[in-house]
Amino acid sequence: MKSSILLGAGLFVLSIVLGLAQIWVTPWSAEIFAKIELTLGAFLVIDIVLIYVIKEYNAYKVINQSENLD
């Protein structure tokens, strides 16, 4: 879980850095830059969804284990 949070933060920071680089230096054409940003955004969304699913699954396991003890 911790690595997934670090990955999400890293993707976010990378997107910001690439955006600033595009504004100041313009290393890519607009089309390539849009593709890069959309790809990073998709990876970020996948990471956030995976964090949520894992968190919910762990909470579900805890609830089911506590109900079995009664």
C-alpha cells in the first residue's frame, strides 16, 4: 500500500514537472505532450483505484473476521 501511495505521488509530481518543462522549454509538440500527460493521468487513476480496492478489501476481511468470532 505504501509503495502505491509513493507511486501516485511520483506520477503527480512528474506530471507537474513535465507541464512546467513544456511551458518554459517546449521539448515536445503539443500532440506528443498531450499523449504523455494523458498516459500519466491514466496511470494515476489506475493507481488510485487500486489503492481504493485494496483498502476496501482489507476492511471487508476485518469485518468478516470479527463477525465469525461471535
